[in-house]
Amino acid sequence: MPEMKNLLFPTDLSDDSFAAWPHAVALAQKLGAKIHAVTVVEEPYALAPYEQYGVLLHAMRDVIPQIEQRLRERVKDHPAGVAVSTTVVEALSPAGALLDYAKKNAIDLIVVATHGRGAIAQVLLGSVAEKLIRSASVPVLTVRPHGR
């Protein structure tokens, strides 16, 4: 098996996305790997009409530090010796941003939870996990949240 020193743990900070956290921690501990916990915040012009972009951009910039703090809080519980970095990325496409992050940071494995949406929601909304599975140049471990 190839050496795995960098694990990517994408999260939207939801409880469902944190179903993969214990798996990422256990793997990092066994492999001596670092966990890169990453949250992607979608840029506002993807969400609003042009005339509202400036207002949303300003509001988003004010919220980013709170998102960073929330991410640090969510990942603070891990065994000694497991290195964890946290990053918040602003992007139009969460999956694209995560794939770029994986390339730039020599990620060896992506550990991501699926949200377990139904087939219709999947077709309409897409899935970051599915896009990662289809496009990543490294292995992707998917974890299904409990009760799904």
C-alpha cells in the first residue's frame, strides 16, 4: 500500500459530515498521517442576483472567522500525536475547491461522509462526495451517517 501522510477531511460542519471524523482520526493515528479538515464556503455571487452581491460578500467576509472558529472547535477532540490543520476556502464549487486543495497539499486519501439523500434530491442537488469519488486522483473513503 502506498504511504499515506496527508488525509483530507471535507466537512460542511453538519453532524452528518462529521460521521467520517472518527474514521479520519483512526486512520491518521494508525498511519501517522496529518488530517486536513477543510470547509468550503460558496461565494455569494453563486447564490444571489448581481445587485445583491456586494452586500452578501461583505456579510460573508464577516462570517468567515466564525466558520473558522467553529471548524477548529469541531475537530479539537483527537488523540495526542494526530496533527490536524483547519482551512476555510471560498469557492464557487465545493467539490472543485476540495480537488484543488488535494492537489496543492499532496493529499493521499480523502475521508468524506455522504449525506444519504434520496435519488431525486441527488439528481437535483448533486453531491460533493459523488463528485470527489468521480474526479479525485487519490482514493476516497466514504462514510454513511448513522441511521441513513
